[in-house]
Amino acid sequence: MRRFALLLALLLAACGDDKQHGGMMPTPTPTPSAVRGILTVEGDTLVFRTDDAAVRVGQSPLRLTLTDSSGRVVASQVPSGLSFLAGGGAVASGDVSTYALTENDGGAGRIRALELSVRTASGEAHVRLDWLSDRTLRVVFTAPDGIAPSHYADAWTLAPGEAIYGLTERLTDSRPLTNVPGFPPIDEIAPRAVGSLDRRGEAIGMLVRATMAVYAPFHTSSNGYGLFVAGTTPGDYDVGRTDPARLSFRFAAAATQPGLTYLLFAGTPAQVLDEYTAQTGRPFIPPAWAFKHWRWRDEHAVGPAVEVDGEAINADVAEDLLMYEALGIPAGVYLIDRPWAGGAFGFDDFQWDPLRFPNPEGMMRVLQARGYRTAVWSAALASGTAPGSNGAEARAAGWLAPGLSRWPDVPEAQVIDVTNPQARAWWMEKHVAFARRWDISAIKLDRGEEYVSAEPGDVFADGRSGVEVRNEFPVLNLRLYHDALRAARGDGDFVVAARAAYAGAQQWGIVWGGDSPGSTALGSGPGTDLGLRGAIIMQQRAAFLGFPFWGSDTGGYYQFKQRDVFARWLQFSAFCPLMEIGGKGSHAPWNMPTEPAYDAEMIAIYRRYVQLHHDLIPYTMRHADEAARSGLPIARPLVFAWPDDPAVRDRWDEYLYGDDLLVAPLWQNGARAREVYLPAGEWEDFWDRSRTFEGPLTITVDAPLEVIPVFIRAGADVPGRPD
């Protein structure tokens, strides 16, 4: 009990005054320079500027226009675009009635803000503009006093040819196949060849949903700006779907978020991401070992143990270790997915299931001796009814989330209320003890985006409703697991890989791309190559959202049924920061679901690209350090390096891996060649040093099954390149 009390005290002290629902946009520290924000008046227009950008405020009616340092317009608000919904009707902003320039003490200097009073049909609304940096403008819009809006909204113009990036990892907002909460949408059950980097023409819901669940109310424009809506309430975007010349968004109001606050960023995609992560948190850097490949299975079967190195261990674990040794495949991270404990849910307590893992001490000794790090599955789900089970403890203490929180197939598995400090401390203590006892280096954090209420009547322990908690739940969840592993292992020797994330979560861990399909109908239908197509795009979507460390279930979580798909996915994953190989069914080249089952060609491909991924670790780590400083992703869309090249504006099937590698994966089953666009610069074929090219240039490249087209900047030194 004393240890629990101490752990709770440490957890609360670590949080301090940083309220868990306030961490989306930390209060910035102003630069110790002159007052930022110079106001001039040009006729009816107020110009509020810094050295790098300016906002022009039209007064009749209110309209904001963002310009860069040269005066070029990069973003233009629709006149009277700011509005709110109250009493069932929309109320638009009108003319500016008064304005004033105010100064506040920002700690390291003075912060200047432009305060506007704006006429509406319901009275005087309020707008505050202040520069948080020379490229970041904060906009705060609040309704007239005495008015309680249900929603706030804004709208911005879309220029011809302008591309909009970001918002979600998932490709499309398709309808759910059923009304069962947490069930994947239809486009992830029967995928289509739709979606690209550009979101124009889409309607996008900003409510975290399973299973491809990285979201942020943050978009970047090819025109030279970005916009991030602070807060956690649900919202929706219309990116030129209703009106091709208009991007609009609307977010629910809430007690702790009474107005609309957003940040406008001026700059290239790289500059915008730097500004965004400066405000929402710089990305967590995994240790070098986390960039080795991760081997896992959806389930390790119950059955007779097999002896490895003198220890009787689970037969599936034994098979992986022995085949890796026999085939010369290097060790990496070994992930043990659920079920690994007892109970109907396979996660009722923190004891290894003796039927499935009869000798955990021996198993851990063998894994460590062979050079593996060990990871386990976890989720903020309390399961079980037996005395001493997680579920029984959480229910007795009142630590379960309100409302919709039950697992449909196992009703006793319920979501833990991670807004409750006592529940967090209890869950953290269990993980710290388990990680220390078994030397667990990493956690694959599943769930956390479904079975969490978004209803206004469901009140969580911190007093907020589901409206405010649903989107932030993944952030609180990921931080909890980050803190648990840090307590168990110290700084720099752990990682949490999460399925769900929202803005700010990049501070606490890395992400993986949900239940990607290698076959349709949740694995029961034909094989598909569209899951791989989706993964190529999703990695780049995550890059725009400030998540530089991403990976997918190589071969698809739902079993691939085509040799090409597994081969091409292995090649793609080698050029992802996180390379994880596993899922339902067999994802092993010595036990293929295709013929031949023992596939010598596939074994060679598997070994080659796992080894290459390991060889690239020094290169990956160098770029990881840059990601931590500026948010710049490792795998990045070409528009980051060539923002003015229209040929790369929506080129989703190629990307840079770090500064020097251009990767052009194949994804279509049966393809043995593809067209590659090489942007400006000198390039060499990664595999053949004699082949050189001067971009911009489009070429056709042969790509037999064992080869992924990769090009290297001339003169660059990248490990793993063939002699």
C-alpha cells in the first residue's frame, strides 16, 4: 500500500499544473526579444506583422488574410467565415466595431495582442490575435457574453491547384459496415483504390475511430500555410466537397473549451511542421534497438512446448527463433501479442498464461541470450470477474470509464477511466512491476479509440464529458504507458507503439497503422494489394501530422494471400522507421499461405530486407534526432523537399527516406516495372552505382520481385548500399 501511495504521489507531482486535458497546446515561451507584433493601418485594413509573416484584418466584414514575408497571400479567410451555432441557427461574424493593441507579460518578454470586437446578430463577439512566434499566429474567437454556442466554425478559400494535406492517417471516411462500436469502416474491410495525399473533395470527421486511428485537427496547404484547431471536441471538415473553392470546419463547444482557438502557421510544409510541433510537443525519439525489425504473431497457440537452448518454451516462439537462426535472419524485437495472460480476454491479470507460455523465465532467458528485446501487447482495458483480476479491482474501486465502455464479445472487459489519477497510478504500478520483473522493453498499445464515450451525458473522473475526452483519450493513454515504461526502465531505453493518437501524442511514443488488410472481409475474403497501397499513403499522412515514426503490419494484419503482396510489403517496410512483421495467420517465408509453403525466394527477400533495415539504423537515427528537434519526418512526402515542384504536389507513390534516399515502392500484384519521377538534383540507382540521372526526370524502372526501386542523392553516404 505504501508503494502504491508513493507511486500516486510521484505521478501527480510529475503532472504538476499541466492539466491532463490542457496538454494539447502548451503555453509558449516568448523569445527574449523585442515585442512581437507590429500594427499598422492601411485604409480599412489592420496589418499585424512579424519579420516572417503578417495577418491582414479586413474590418467590413471581418476577414483574415495571412501573408508571408514577401507579402504573398498564402491563406485567405472567407468573409464573415467565423461563426457559431446557437439556438439552432448559425450566427456569422460581421464588421469590426472596435480594436485595441494590448501587451501582456510573457515571462521572457512582452507579448502584444490585437483585440477585436465584432458585430453579430447576437451581440458583440470577441477575436484575439497574437503571434506566438514569427510564423505562428493564435486566433481566439468567443461568442458574445451570455451566449452558449453548441459549435464554432470557420471557412477559408481554396485556390486553384491548392493541395490540402493531413487531418487523418486513414484514407477515407467511409461508413461503418455495422453499428457495432469499434467495427472498422467498410473501406477497410473491402478496400478501394481511392485516397491520396491531397484531401480536396473530402468530408472528414474529426472523431477518433478504429482502427487506422491517427488523427489531428491540423492541415497543411501547398500554398504555404498550416492551421491547427486546439482542443479535443469532435469536429468535421469539408475540404472543397460542398464548395470546391472553400475549406470549412466546425467543432463542438464545451465547458472547458468555450471558444474556438486555432493556430495559423506560415511557411513550407517543413517550416509549418516545425512550428506545429513547437506548440504541441516535439516527437519522442525511440532508442536505436527499436529501429530493428519487430517479429510477432497475432496469437501464440496453446500446445506442447519445444526445447530451445535447454528451455522448454512455446512452440511458436521456438519456431521463430530456430528458423531465424537456421536462415541467417538477424534478431530484433520479439512482440508477444494478446492473449498472453489468463482469462477469457487473455489479459485478465499480469500473470503469464501457463498453458500458452509454460516457462516464461526460460523463454525470456532464451530471447535475451539470442539478442532479442521483448515487447508485449497492452490496452487500458480492465478484464475479468475473478477476485484479483484487473476487472474486479477496477470495478470495486470505481475506475471504469462511463457510458459505452464494454467489449462486445467479452462484456467484463471495460475501458479504464484514464482521467482518474488513482486509476492511472494503479494501472501504471501494474505495468512497472511487470516490465521490471520480465525485462519488457516495449509495449504495443492497442485500442484506445473505440468503446470510449463521446456523449455529453457521460462524465469522466476529471469532470469532463465524453465530448471532450473521446479525442484526447489516446493521448492520455499513450502518456500513461510512456510514463510507466520510463519508470520501469529509465530514460532512453523503451518505446510505446500505439494504434490510436491525436494531436500532441507524438511526445509520448510512436504509431503503427492499425488493422491493414492483406485480404478482404476481415481476412475471410480474397487477397488484396490495396492494403499495401493504403499503407504507403498512410505513412505519409502520418508524416504531415507530426508523427515521424510509423510502421504497418507487414503483409497486412489480415493475412496476405498473394506472394507479391508479402514481398513488396517487406520491401516497403524496410524503408519505414518501424518495421514490424506479423498479423493473423502465417507471416513467415518458411510457412507461406501460398505455394510453395517453404519459399526459398521469399526467404531470401525476407532476409535481405530485414538486414537492410538493420543496416540503415545509423542513418535512421541521424534523422530521428532531426525529427526530435523540428518534427521533420524520416519518411517524408516529396513536397517537403520540393515544395515548388507541381509534379510532386500529390505524388503519393514515392517518398524520401531521410534526406538522401528516394523510395518508389511497387504495390500492385504482378507488377515488375514502374514509372519513377526523379526531382531536381543528381541521383544514382541505389542498387547499381553505374546508373546516374539528372532530375527532374521521369524514367521507367524494371523491378523484379526481389527489388524495390530506390535512388540515392549523388555523393551521399548511406549504409547498407551494395558495393
